Amino acid sequence: MAGLMAEFGNFTHAVVRAIPESFASGARRGNTAELDLAKAQREHELYIGVLKRELGLRVLELPADESLPDCALVGDAAVVYGDTALIARPGSVGRRTETEAMRKALEELNLNIVDMEDESAMLDGGDVLFTGREFFVGLSKRTNQRGAEILADTFKDYAVSMVPVQNGQHLKSFCSMAGPGIIAIGSSEPAQKCLKVMQQMSDHRYDKLTVPDDAAANCVYMHLPSKGHVLLHCTQEEYPESAKVFEKLKDYLLIPISNGEKLKANGTLTCCSVLVHKRMDI
């Protein structure tokens, strides 16, 4: 377990996808607020730039597809750990062809591809939280028990626990990993209920980092050889009180990233890329 946790968050590659023009009107928004397409695209470009230039990841950039408004939210299309990539089967029928480009990209990285062929299964990557020790899978409108069972069959070395999620959200809409053994969690009653369920199901103990805003609890943790602990998180302008909580993390490289426009289409930070640890050939 110690060796496993030492590698937690160590990534070499990221797969991302450009935001199509259709994102502004066609993406499945969680609210009725007007979405500023140009601002969303700038946010996404900044995010990709941080991955490439500041963190030194090798980034595979897939082109936008106007017929797939949500295609930039690539985190829903696959679950990757180690050399294995499980191609998801999104709960929204209109999003299922998003996985085709993702599959090709992960094949280019020579990962072991597992396809979810059972037509009764549904799985969105946004419902899958890997802690470095086990998986939690949110049972939501877009992920069902069969999808979780296939994930468990794919990653047999890890326990998989199913967590009911309400309010039409993904599990990672209000929680994510903020470091080894640290779960960032929102303060709302539904978020805290899910955390309690996870704690009851797990054989492991996790510290919790509670933030006032549920959306701010979605952050991206990495542990990179040249940077140490890295956390991409909400900005002071978007969630001032939550941003203060992240500032308490000492010995971290903290990188605030604006994500407000993409959040209007349920585009959390973790769903904007698929992160991969690829062992380099010597």
C-alpha cells in the first residue's frame, strides 16, 4: 500500500478536447444561466496551458466535434488507472459517441483498453472517485449498478463501493481527492451524507477538507517529480471562502483556475481532462 500511495497523483500525460461552438447552446447545463462561449473557451485554454507549460505533462489535444456539445468534458468518457483504460458508457445516450475519440487517444498511449459492452450498463467518469486505495462509484441518473460492477471487474485489485447520489449530480460534483488520503468535500447536506456513506463503507481512514461551496470541492490533485504536491482548485474570485480553505494546504503548489462558465454545463475541473501515468521506455 505504501508504494501505491507513493505513486498516487503521478501523471505524465493528459487527454483533452477543444470546446465546440455548440457548447453554448447544446451542452446539458445544470442551471438556466447564460453561458459565455468565448469565456468558457478561454478558461479551457488556460487549463490546458497549465497542464502543458506549468506542469510539463504531455497533452493529447483532440479536436472539437460540433455534433457533440459536451465533448470537451472528456472525464466522463473513460476511467484510467495504471495501464488500464475502461471506456465508459455515459448515461446520456447523446454522449455515447464521445467515447470513440477517447478510445483512439488511449490506444495511442498503448493502454489496455476495456470496453463496456453490456447495453444495460451506464457509467460516467464523473461518478468515479479513485482514492489511491479504492474506488467509490456514485449511483446517479447517469451511472447505475451494472456500470459499477463492470468497473469492479476491470480493476479487480481494488475495493469498489457504490454511493447513492441525489439531485441529478455526479459524485465528483461535490467531492474529489485533494491529496493522498484527503477528500475535499462540500458543505451541503447531500455532500455530507455521501461522505458519511463513504466513510461507513471504507476500511480506510481519510482526512477531510471541507469547503463551503460544493462546486469548489472538485479539484485536481497531482504529485509530480519536479513539482511535488500540486492542486488545481477554484479561484478567489469565484469562491472566496472555499479558496481560503485550500490556502491552508502547506507544501503544495496551489494553482487557482477559473472554471465558472464550464460549470454552467456541469464541467468540473476533473472532467476537463483524462490524466494518465505512462511509464516511459528507457
